[in-house]
Amino acid sequence: MAPLRTRYQTHEFGTIDIHVRTLRDNQEFQDINGEAEKLGISSATWPLFGIIWPSGQVLSHHMLDYDISNKRILEVGCGIGLASLVLNHRHADITATDYHPETGGFLAKNVALNNGRVIPFVRTGWADAASELGMFDLIIGSDLLYEQEHADLLSQFIEQHAKPSCDVVLVDPGRGNHAKFSKKMIMLGFDHSQHKPINTAFLTAPFHGQILTYCRN
């Protein structure tokens, strides 16, 4: 099997530089011990965690001036974890989680690249009965609703870890699955709103998605 190829990038957030090590592209694959295969992650989807996607960039910029005071924050399906790295730079109380077995190692490397504090990471799936993550004031994520069934799984996972008073911020690129998810969140007592990101000059192509916000007080 060919060695895994990576690349290094710097993402600018005003005067803040966030350095990241990512996969070279979405054709990389390395599952030496078959760990990902055992988790049901195919060779086609294996690289997706290791790329920074437009939705992740939008979420990261949205978190740049988001109110984080006295909030325990969870990034769901963090992938490379750009938003978590931005929040870590802001000294937020941030925890990250993802299903992919390589995510934790990449996140630790990227924290070190930015001379940041260790970001607690838990590898868990949305269907896992007990992840021991605890409860959070703010839950964030980007490009999570790939399939129709994800609406049920993600809403249940969020409910498992949302405090009675909680905000949820998701960036959805427009895959067509967020309406069902929003209905599930409303049933859980959340108010829902959505809007286009105001500034996407940092992206190389037009962004057709939405920032979805759910609030429960």
C-alpha cells in the first residue's frame, strides 16, 4: 500500500492564522489494520474526514466571533476540525468527536501545529448508546446530513448531549436533507432559523448552503 500523502495549509481568519495538516486530496486511502472497514467506512468514503470542505470553512468563520462565554462546546463530525482549532485559539471549552479512526491523530497533530491546548476528542458514532461525552451548551457541525436517515441519528445524538438550554449551529451545503432534521429538532423543543452566510470571500466558489441555528431555552 502506498504511503499516505498529506499537505500543509494555512487558513486566515482576519489576523489569525490556523495551520492544518490534511490529506493531499480525496483519493488518499490507508486502512492497514482494517479498522475503518470494521466500522463500515468504505475506501470511497475513507478520505472524506481529511479534507477541508467549504461548509467547514463557513462554520469556522462563523465561530470566529460567536459568543462562547461560559459555554461548553461540542463539534460533531469534526473531520480535520478547523472550527475546533479556531475555537481553541479563542480559548473556548471545546470538545471534538468523529466516527473515523484517524481523526483523533490528525486533530492532535493540528493542535500541536498551532501551539494550542489539547482538544479533548472522543471517537464515537451517532448511534452509540453511551459515548460519555457529557452535556453541552453549544453543539456545532458542518456537512453532516448526507443521507435521509442521518436526520434521525443526528437529532438523537444531539438530544443525548444537549443541556436543557442549548444552541445548535450546523452548516449545510444544500444536500436536501435538512428539512427532516429541522422537524426532528423542533419536536425536541428547539426553535429553528436559517440564513445564508454573509461573507464567503474566503471560498473559491459560490456557496449555496445555509447556516442552520436551533435554540432551546
